[in-house]
Amino acid sequence: MKEKRGIILTGAIIGIIAVLLVKFGNPKNMGFCIACFIRDIAGGIGLHSAPIVQYIRPEVIGLVLGSFLISVTGKEFKTKGGSSPFTRFILGMAVMIGALVFLGCPLRMILRIAGGDLNAIVGLAGFVVGIFIGIQFLNKGFSLRRNYSLSSFEGYLFPIANLGLFILLVAGFSMLKFSTEGPGSMHAPIWISLIAGLIVGALAQRTRMCTVGGIRDMIMFKDSYLIFGFLSILVVALIGNIALGYFNLGFAEQPVAHTDGLWNFLGMVVVGWGSVLLGGCPLRQLILAGEGNTDSAITVMGSLVGAAIAHNFGLASSTAGASPNGKVAVFVCLAVVLAISIANCEAFSSKRSLGKANS
Amino acid sequence: MERIDARGVSCPQPVLMAKNAVEKSPQEIGILVDNNTAKNNVSRFLTNKGYKLEYRNEGEDTLIIARK
């Protein structure tokens, strides 16, 4: 239990901060949502023009910079890359599209459950199924191959880009787009959001917090370390939501959510499966990108493009439910993720290269 | 000693490789890792399986040696 103290505390702090961010102005059950926030940033820099979801979310920038600063301090910053980057880009897109059909990344899924949104329980079921499918491929030797050391500057570029975006935000750069209504218009003050991101980014880097890892490691190895973080976020956010009067149990009338069960489920199957193949949830990808993993930086870029496409092509759900295009897109994403799963499996390939003994 | 190169691969592959290795040769294995996350995850898994661990630095990398 002693080794789990850090992850439990981190989960608790994430839970508290998430609820407080809502109090300071973020949309309900959206203290953090990596998918929604990257989607808002895509809108904020004009990659899509959905008027209600455009903002430069400082939480995302804070998560990256928090991870960067703590990993440099702790001598864990290492520039690595080259592990199937374009495959990761595509997986980042697929995970984003799945998340936007559900309306949330796995972290927001936890926060939605903690707010009493029962649609997110349906999403959780899909998430677990997706993880379970991904594990079957891992057990058959799925791998995106190893990464390699690269020049340090390659790893600095992603945190620098985030810093640059933050400077544009605080400088009031006029080309940025900001929602005047809808979820994009609802946000905590810039500096509070940034600090929230920095704290969570630093803690998540230290503890390796990962929402997909918790369920994956329980199923694969009966290792409960990461799932304690997952549960800790859930319990503390639940208590916080009840204390502040945000808790509202039910399916209908939930904030930034829809009641289309099948598509909540299938959207999260894509997220769970894709995230297992990537080796971590969207939050974890941001943290890894902050500590020099440029494959994760590329994954985040894939998510950014996926978010833009999701809104430009009408794939993202609205509170009315999943869109016709979104339903087709979920099946396309499932097919793409399946193809990537098979193509990178040792069991289906004549090439055997990974981790062979050389003693 | 069965020696596994688990450098550079995404989670949870280092642990999975350790798991497969101890199933094949349960007495003694060595796992080479290149980051603290993999080192901690592999160590936790092998400790839970009842192995005694020893660490050897190999340049930037760490060889985790596990014995029953």
C-alpha cells in the first residue's frame, strides 16, 4: 500500500482540482478533458470553425510544461522517438474521433461518472471492452517497435511550442478564435487553468498516472498500482461534486453529454483500444510529450488534426446525440485500429524482431 | 541467463516481455530497460512474483537481474 500513496494522492489532487476548475468557470464535469481541450485549441487556432468550441485551454499547456519542468528537474527528460510515428499520428486521430463521439477523454469519463452522469458508465463499459481487445493483440506480440534517442532539441520543441501558444494567448493575439457561447466560452481564469495544469502535469509525470493503464494492468498482470489513481480521482471528484452541489444522478440533461448509449459505448471502444496500442491514455500522451517523447508529441498532433476533422466533417456528437457522419466514422476508426493491430502483430507477421534473447 | 532487450518499447511491453521470459526460464532472467517507468514497472511485477532483484548499469541503460 505504501508504494500506492503517491498515485492515490495524485488522483485525489486531480479530483479536487477538476471540481474547482468547474467552480472557477469550466463547463460541468469538464475540469479536465484532454480530448475536449485539444478540440478547443484546434478551434482556437482556426483548424475548425465550430463556434462553440474555440479556446486556447491553458490546462493542456500547463500539463505539458509541468511534465517538462519536473522531468528536467528529476533527470527523467529524455528525447526519444521513431517508434512508428505516423501510425501513432493516425491512432491519435482515431482516439480523438472516438472521444468526440462519446464527448470526453477517459479522464472526463471518470469526472462525468463522478458528476452522476450515467451515460459515462456506458462509456466506461465500452472503454473496458476496447482495452480488452487491445490486450488480445498485445498478448499476440503487438508492438509499434522501439524508439531511439534523438537530439535534445527535438524533445524541447513540443514544450516550446506550448509555451509559444500560451504567450499568444496572454498577449491577446488577434488571430486566435474564442467562443462567445457554448462550452468553449466557459473557462476558469487563464492563470488558474495554467497552474492547475502545471500541478497535475508534474504529479502525473512523477506517478505515471494513466487512465487506460489502470484497467489494462489489472487485466494483464493483476497490478493495481495505476487503477488506484483512477479510483482516487473518481472518489474525490464525487465527494467534491456532492459538496458543491454539482452532483446530478441520471442519464438525461447531463452537461456536455448525450444519451445515445450505443455510440457512447462504441466511441469509447475506439478510445480504449487505440490507447492500449499507443501505450497510454490521452493525458499520458501529453505527459510523455512533455518529457521528451516525440512519438507522443506526434500522437497529440494527430489528436489535434482528428479534432479539426471531427468538427469540419460533422463527426463530433452534440448534446442531441451522435451524428450520422459520426456513426460512420466510428466504424472507420474501428477498421483502422483493427488494421493497425493486425499489421503490427508478431503473431501475424513473419518478421520477428522484438526483444529476442541475445545472451 | 535469458536476457531480454526491453529498451524503447511502449507500456506495458517491458512488463509483458518480463512475464513471458520468466514463464520460459523461471530461475534467472535479465531485462534491459532505458527509462525509469519501465524499470519501476518491471521491478514491481518481478517483486510481486517473488523474485530478488539486482541492478546493473550499462551506460545509459539498466539491466534488471531477477533470481528466484
